[in-house]
Amino acid sequence: MTSALLTDRYELTMIDAALRDGTASRRCVFELFSRRLPAGRRFGVVAGTGRLLEQLAEFRFGDAEIAWLRSAGVVSEATLDWLASYTFTGSIAGYQEGEVYFPGSPILIVEGTFAEAVVLETLALSILNYDSAVASAAARMVAAADGRPLAEMGSRRTGERSAVAAARAAYIAGFAATSNLEAGRTWGVPTMGTAAHSYTLLHDSEEEAFAAQVEAMGVGTTLLVDSYDIATGIETAIRVAGTSLGAIRIDSGDLGVVVASARAQLDALGATGTRITVTNDLDENTIAALRAAPVDSYGVGTSVVTGSGAPASGMVYKLVAHQDPSGSWLPVGKRSDGKATVAGRKVPVRSLDHGVAVEETIYVEEPETLPKPGRGLLVDLVRDGVADPAHLGPAGVAAARDHHAAAIGELPLAAFRLSQGDPVIPTVYI
Amino acid sequence: MTSALLTDRYELTMIDAALRDGTASRRCVFELFSRRLPAGRRFGVVAGTGRLLEQLAEFRFGDAEIAWLRSAGVVSEATLDWLASYTFTGSIAGYQEGEVYFPGSPILIVEGTFAEAVVLETLALSILNYDSAVASAAARMVAAADGRPLAEMGSRRTGERSAVAAARAAYIAGFAATSNLEAGRTWGVPTMGTAAHSYTLLHDSEEEAFAAQVEAMGVGTTLLVDSYDIATGIETAIRVAGTSLGAIRIDSGDLGVVVASARAQLDALGATGTRITVTNDLDENTIAALRAAPVDSYGVGTSVVTGSGAPASGMVYKLVAHQDPSGSWLPVGKRSDGKATVAGRKVPVRSLDHGVAVEETIYVEEPETLPKPGRGLLVDLVRDGVADPAHLGPAGVAAARDHHAAAIGELPLAAFRLSQGDPVIPTVYI
């Protein structure tokens, strides 16, 4: 399935005009960055990079796409010819997927001709904006859960393909598993889930439903105990499965109260090893509020797949430099009110003090000062049109998850406050 | 591309258990509905139905999916055999796409065996929740724009495939066009767009950029005039294109002030027919605030594709009735705290008084009273596994857009207040 029409029309009309006047072949640098974090957030998390590289390989205008563009009168025949032979031959550097980012961080730096780079604007932004919104929210939930595992269960609360991306992004940010099977198949994310209320209601009694589930899945399964009355549900669950029951799930009610009572009941029944998982419209604040409750794991739906109040990351894709006809590089940036862009290619460094991040230092063009001590943030993603396979597929996801854990480990503790605040380190241009 | 793994794992494990104990073949009715509208909203708009019917046709567990499920140990061999031969053979009735809905409206009513119906839960909810969130937000923006056209330009602010769905949903709700090319190709949504700031910055001067654009696209094009200074940009635009220039676009600044000044400048230059389109982080409130400004059209991005504060519609998919072993229908509903479901199959009617909606009347099971005068809301979508082609493809989108306009026309004026309020008509169960 081609990704080439996941593109705003103006990208093709710009190419059309630029091919006519010769500017289409000027070498350009575009940067993808966020002017600010969502309100009150202290850091963001980059996700989607590996997906972008895979979609880049599918970014081809085939016969069907060309025919449709012709019938819709979008661009000239000359431009259709150019599109028909399109492959990206430039280079992309950027933040390793899973990395932490701040306002202005140059998350992707795309170098190529104007035409080959500008046409990737929408695809790159769609993927990075959504996936990073999910990962950024997920990272806050992981911090709030304070070591207890989280499962992503929000597939039904976002577009059906975004759901797969969300499961992947949450996993990179430290979630343990997802309910989404396609994310398991495509990206190697561990999958989980046992039964819904409909399964219990289908049966002539809760007891028959539980017995059939234990028969099929073994006593290690998770029984959903709140279809009717929770105390009765727990009693029935342990009677049917025995005290070796793996877990119960509670999906309703005032969880702080309900969970404490459920734990006491389980313990009284001798099911001291039976875990409790909760799944009722959780977000980072309700997760944190349950820290004192005997919850063993959380299932999170709507809030994580919708970025917990910030469903788009606000990233933009801007031209920051191009070669003039003489071949020398010219830094450029628009000056629009409230949306000005820092011109020139960037070199970002996470400045560290005894291993703790203190500044996002962004060197612009050729800095006169030497880089401060710290960690260089750019990795090669695509060279001369060829993606580094280390970022692709399940192995890329696993690497991103590992990288995320390391990058999070560098942040000062203030990064994990849930209250609204400023970015935890400043961005400084040099 | 199969949609079969766009599914939560628990659907397959429920089938696994239900196949073992024989309940999998019980006839069931599932309903898809929303317990409440997003905070303060006065109505919702159904979208995604046609997409769901198309994905239903692709819901097949092929060899690759079966092999992965086996390797992941998700279900038994017997269940894998059942999945391998899966096709939905039941029936689906529901609200016509584009219809207005309220809390409890049975937007889809799915009848089939437990196994064949439960497995569609996540796919149906993913599509309806997202698409309806966009359409519901879009309808408020259309009302706020008071007849001036709106273009959807938010592809970059949502997942790359959700972007296509968003363009389609906004069009159904009355938007005039989209920037998204795939939505044009797949769903027949008119596409629009000319140039971004990068195009201007690429050139050695704004004048050269404008001249090349007019050369390629003609004087009817839209020139983006705020890359540097708006007044200079407008002066240059008219000098290059002449007073027949189609439109200017302004993407920054305090639009109320900027637009009035731009209009005065255009008129003074003699470009009285040149339109003004604005595109700076608009939502229904800023659109309404520009009613007195000389804006000719709006481009809306982030807010429409993220549901303007309500990125998921909160729809759920619940078992409401099943046949017992004797073949008689049994209404069922969970009683979970705060999430109770009204048991029994529903028949919804939009009760009207002189053509104006006054109540969402929902008859439960076999009502003893006769239906009130009004409009029956259910249409057949799928009969015995076969989708009604009237709902598919671009023709389905066009029909949904027409239906939406008619359904919106029945609502009382209070529906279009932007302030927070209750649903504009009550839902009454009979």
C-alpha cells in the first residue's frame, strides 16, 4: 500500500512550480521540531521514526496514483513524470527513536533537493506528531506507576491504524504490553487480554463463564469480576479457579476504595498471590492517585492513545537552509508573527552535569565555540536514500525502548512531576 | 491489507473459551452507542460507517495471520481453524452515516453468533469513535463559519491513515475540501492547496516565488503572504499577479486585526475580488470570533482532526441480548458501577414536532406503546454478511454528506450554541 498520497496537495503544487523555474533541484535542509511542548509538559518523547523510515520505502507514485493525479488535474505532465520516478535519494539524521526532546530539538534533519524533501512533509509530521504524542503521555504514566506494569488497551479509542502505532509508541515509552494484535505481529509488542463483560453476560451465570474461561486459559488467567457485583464476582472467581487464580480485573467504580476491599477479600479467601489489575479510564493522575492502593498492574485506554490532553505534538517541518545558485549554503527562516524559525542547520547536544541533563544545547550552522560536554543527539537514519536497518521492524522498536529508558534516566527528578510546569531543562541556541 | 488483527487479544481468547463450551454459536445482539456526549456538546455526528463496511470485507484471517497467532500462542488450534474460515454472516442495522446522535443512540446494532459479532468490537469502535469525533467537531465549525467554506488541513496532526479518515469525516459534516490527496483519491473529497512558507524561502525573493507560482498555477491561485511582512507580501502579490489574483492566505498573527487590514489593502490596490483565507490554529471558537472579519474561507488543522478537545467519542460495543439454549431471546446488560447498560434490542426514533427534533425516543425490545410520530433512525447496513453498496466508496460519502445536512436541518437552533450545555434533545427509553 503506497504512502505517496498521504500528502498535502500543496507539496505537489510547490514541486510543480519549482520544477518550472529550476529551484526544485536546489539542495535543501528541512528540520522537524516542536516550537513548544504541550501546555505544562516538562519533556517530550520521540516516537514514530522507525515507522517513518518504513513508510519512506513505500513512498512511490505508481500507475494508479499518477492516473488519479492526472484526472484530478493536480499538477502538470512534467511533474507527473518526475513523481513517477520519485525515490528519496537524500539523507536524514535525527534523534534516536525513544529519545527525550524539548522545544526546538531538531528531531529530524532532512537533506535533499527541495522537491524530494518537501514532498515528505506531511508523512513525516503525521507519523512523528501522533506517535510522539502517545509516547510522551505514556512516559508520564510509566513514571506515575512507579514500577508497576502498564498495558496499553486503547485501540478502540483512536483510528484503527493509529491504534497499532499507539501500541508501539507506548511500548517504546515503557509500557509492558498491549491488547492490539497487529502491534504484536508487526512490531513485536507483547500482547495481553482475556475477556470482556460480554463474555460473562453471554453465559447463563457468572460461574459458568468463569469456569469455561479457566478451562480454556488455565488458572493463571485474569477474570473480570465486576459485571454484576464485585464481592460476589471475587468469591465466585476463587471458588471456580482456586487460590492459584492469576489475577482479577476491575473495570468500574471508585478504584481506590474498591481495590483495597478486593485485596482484603482475596487475602481472606487465601488467594494472596492473585493479582489485581484495574482498567477504568485511567490517566497519569489517577494512576498516581492509586499509588497507595494494592494495585498490581494498570490497563490504560483512551488517555494514552489520545496523548492525555495533547493529541498532537505540534511538530512542524521547516526549511532552514538551501544552496544558492553558486552552491553556497544560505540559512533561511520565516519571520511570521509568533511562528519565527531559527535559520540554519542545527547540531544538538544534551549537556550533562555528572550524568544529569542540564541543557538542550543547539549549535546553529558552524558554531565558533566548541560543543559543551554532553551527549550528541544526532544519529544517521537514512544515507543517500537507504535507511539504517537498525531502526526498522521489531528490532528497531526494541532498540528505541532501550534508548528511551537510558535517556529518561538522565533527566532530573523534576521532569517527573505531574503538575504543570516548564520544560525541565532550557533550550539554548549557540 | 487485512483488518483482522486490528483486534484486541481478548476477543480471540473469549472466542476460544466460548467455542469450547458451546456458547460461541449463541445468537447475539451487540449495540454500539455512546453513554454520554463529550463534555458540553449538544449533539454528535456519526461517521465511519462506510469505512467500517469496507474494512469488514477485508476482515479475514489469512495464512500469515493464523501462523502468527499460532506462534504467539494466542488461541487453540480449534479456534485457529474457526478463524481461518471466518466471514461475518450476520446482519448490521444502524444510523445512516452523517446522522446526528445523542447519548444512548444505538448507532450500530450487530446481530450474529457471539463469536462472529464479538470479534468486530475493536474494529468497529476504532473507526466509529475516531471518525465520529472528527465529524462532531467539524459540524460545530461549519455552524460557526455561518456559510463560509472550510477546508480540512490537519493531516499532519493525526496518524497518517487517520488523516484520510479525518478528511472524509469533516467532508461528511459539511467541510468543503481537504488538503489530503488520498482522501481525494479514495473517497472523492475535493482537494485544495497551493504553497507553504518553504516555497517562498527557497526562492531568492518573495517576488520570484510568487511569479513562479502564478506562472505554474495561474492568477486564480492562492498566494501565502506572511513569510516576511504581510503588507509587503500583499503588495508584492498584487504587483506580480495583478488584481485578478484568486486569493491570499494568512497563517499567523492576530487574525481579526490582520484580516481587516489586509482587506483594506487589497481593496486599495484594486484587488476587490481577491479572497482572503486564514489558517492559524483555528477552532470553532476562533472561527466564530472572526464572523465580523472579512474572511472568505477558513483552513482548519489540528482542532478538527483531534475532535476539538474530544479526540475519542466514548462509544462502546455491548452485548444487549442473546438467545438461550431454547432459542428465546434474553435481554442482558452489565450492572457495573457507573457503566450500566440498558438491556435489550433498541428501536430508535427521532421524534419531531413540526419538523423540529424534540426527543431521541428509544423503544426497548417489544414496546407496548406505539412509536411516537417521527423519523425511524435505523437503516440496513449489512444483511446476511453482505453490505449494502449504497454506503460504500465515494457514493456512500456523498450520500452521508447529504443525509447529514438534512439531519442537521431538523435540530433546534440551540444545538448550535458553542457554549457548554446539555444534549439539545433528551434521550427517552420506552
